[in-house]
Amino acid sequence: MKYLIGLEPKLSLTIIIVGNMFYIDTKLTIWDRMVFESEEQMLQAKAMLESGELKSGLDVSDHFMLSSEIQLDTQEELYVEENNGLCTIEILNEEGDTVWHNGTDEHYFED
């Protein structure tokens, strides 16, 4: 059985399944857009990020209970060099164990 999964025009994966499930995972970057209820709320979030009180987009979303929308057209493949030597592609066996990765970090398989 063969499945072709098109993630976007420049990135598609062919996965072959024979009996058990095997996987290939790829690390991507993507933008998530959150919607402020007012300019005042936006300026408050800006001040809290600048002061370090909030540290991430998820912190902002949680603090202000914002709705969000993943911007699918911004999806891009992440490369090893951009990921501090950690892998961006993994092949996994049916138990979910990594059997290959493209990372250069020598401590990748250490627990």
C-alpha cells in the first residue's frame, strides 16, 4: 500500500506501509496568527513581551485568551543548520523508535 502525502507544492512525502506502520516525520516552521480584541490589548501585550513578563506567543495567547489561526501558506521546511544541529527529519519504526535522523548532534540518542 502506498500513500502520497502532499504537504505543500515543494514538499511531499511517499510513505510505504507493509503490514506494520512506519513513519517519517519532518520538522517545519509555520506562523500562527492571534487576534487581539483591541489596540489597547495589543499595546499591553507588546509591553509585557518587551518587559519579559510574557516570553512567547503561547504566553500571549494564554494570558489574553486569544483565538488563533495557523497560516498554512507560511509553512517552510526547517533545516539542521537552523535547528542547532538537531534533526529535522526522522524515520521511525512501528514501535516509534528512531531508526535514522539527519541531525548532527552527537547526543541525540542519549536519554
